[in-house]
Amino acid sequence: MENTMLTHDGVTIKLIENQDQLQEALALLNNCQELALDLEFDQNRFTYGFNLCLVQIADEAGTCYIIDPFTINDLQPLFDLLQNGGITKIIHHANNDILLLDKLGCSIKGVMDTDVAAKILNYERSSLATVMKEEFDIEIDKSQQSSNWNKRPLTDAQLRYAALDVIYLHRIKGKLVNEVKELGRLHWLEEENQLLEGLTYSTPENPHLKLRNAFRLSFYQQHILKNLFAFREQMGQQFNKPAPYVIPNEALVELASNTDVDVHEWLNHTKGIHGGLKRSRNEQLLAGAIVEAKQSAQANNISHDYPESRWQRPPRTPETEQRKEELTQVQKCIMTKYGEFASRLIINQSVINEYSVNGNLRCTKAYASHIVQETAEELGIKLPKPIS
């Protein structure tokens, strides 16, 4: 393999930049029982969208492969490896990695999340750097944490940083899982890993309403905002820039609240507007988007009324307060038994609030449901059957 190779702490770091190199690496990796995995991605920080920038895989034999998806035409053979449930994939804080892989059409199997293991062990902070320091007294250099992973060529510093996210994971997994077993909580970890494998990527519903102060707009203005939000997304894709770099969120909401502006003046006197949007053609496109949004609002008879405040507190009654007090007692007892931070995997404030308001005890985890019910019985508190 005549590709870039570095070393760190006895591990060989190999950069995989073409299809032949990938196939050669996969021929070895497919024979492993456990692999450490991490992704570097850009999520609307430097470029538009949620994009894969690097894949790091370390085997137990002392080799870390850093796969460059920008220079490899077909990643399906890699995805086939990740979808093989017979090979354990050790990942630290897997959520976003799994969501991105699902977005790319890869349903990863065999997940073992060491971040979850640390939480089960009641770590207050469970970052990879914290775990490495506490368990092995190894300091991890995070100077490349804010690196732009879209840029090529990759520097040696970037490659070493990327490798650090995986080369210690086999050791971390071995130590943490043994500690989890000693506490009798291995079934917690197994269920949490299964839930992680079930994560799927989806775009949020009505993302325009998540912008700050969007809820203060009238229905008519929110309709305008929805159309302007879609226009901004199109421009973001065209410029390959995060959408808020095209028009800042605050400015977009302001424009939706007052569309009777001179678009040319607004573009040239509003902070943070991308220069490309000020070009004559794109200025006209924005003006046209505003007109179309107004016409659409009129055609659909969108009201100029304001929505009721979504921040209204639910009514408090003796029943809601009693339910809240009872489940809070259960939570406190669980915290005493399992630790403050481990208990957050079992029960949290949103579960308590929902139960208080409507009497529904929502619990998606079998082990957590069992612990909550068992603890309630010990306290003489009668709870309904949890809703999964």
C-alpha cells in the first residue's frame, strides 16, 4: 500500500485515498471481530448540509485506516462492513455518526458505544478526552477539534487527531465493559446499543418555526417565513455554504415580519448577508420569492392573527402535583441507588413532567421501566404500566 503512513503510540496510521486501497484494507478488516470507528463530518459549519468528511477505523492489530470519502467513488463495500452485525463496532458517542450513516444509506449493526458505558458507570463527563484521562491518565490533544475537514490535502496534524478518536477505543471498551459487568448492568448497555442501531435520519418538521422569535410572528408572517426559509436553503446549496451564512436567522425572521422593504436596500444594509446573494440575479430571485410567498398566503387565506403562546404552562391541579411528587420521589431513590448521572439514562425531568400532566408514564427502555416500577413498589407508590 503506497499511501501516506504515520505512527502514533505504536499504531500505524494509513490514509486510504482510492478504491484499490479501500478494497485492500477491507479485505483485512472483514476478518476482524472488533473494530473501532469514528467519523469526521461537517454539519452546516463550513459547508451546506450534513456531510461525511472522513472515516476512521482501527483494528486490534495496531493499524488505523483513515478513509477519504472525497476521493473514493464507491463506499458501498465499506457500508457492507459496517452493516455486518457479526463484527463489533466500538464508537464513542455514536448518535451523530449513526444518523449520518443512515442518511447515506448505511444501517450500522454491532454497535458498542463506550460513551454510554461511561454514563452507566456514572461519569459526570463522558467525553473521550475525559475517559482517557480518568481511566488511563492519557492526555488527548484537541487542538484540531475545530478543524475544517473539507479541506484537502489533510495535514499530518489532522490525520493524527482523527486517529486519536479510535486508536484507544479497544482499551476503553475492554475496561469500561468489565466495570459495567461487575455492576450487573451489562443488559443496560446492550439495550442502549440496540436502541442506537435503530436511529434513523430525518429532516425536522417545520424547521422555520425553530428560529428564534419565529413563534412571535403571525400565521401570515410564519407562512412567509416558511417560503423564505426554503429559498435560503436553495441558496445555501448553490453557494455550498450553511444557510445561516447566506441570510442570518435573525435577519430572515425580520424580513418575514416586514416584507414591504426595498430588497436592494435591505440586502446592502443588513449584517451577515452572503455576497453572492447581492448579485443582481439573486437579488431578483429573493424579490420574486417574497412576491410568491405573499401570493401563496393570499391564495390559501392565511390569517393575520397571532398563534396562542406555545409557552403556556399546563394547569396545575392536586392530581398533577401528586403525580409529580410521587415520580420525583422515585427519581431521587434511583439517583441514590445508581448515581446521579447514570440515573439520567433511566428517568429524567421530561418523563416526570409528562406523567404529571397527563398520567402517561413513557419509558422506551425495558431495563429502565423495570427499575422505575421496582423502585416505586419499594416506596409504596403505585404507578401505571409504562408506555413504550
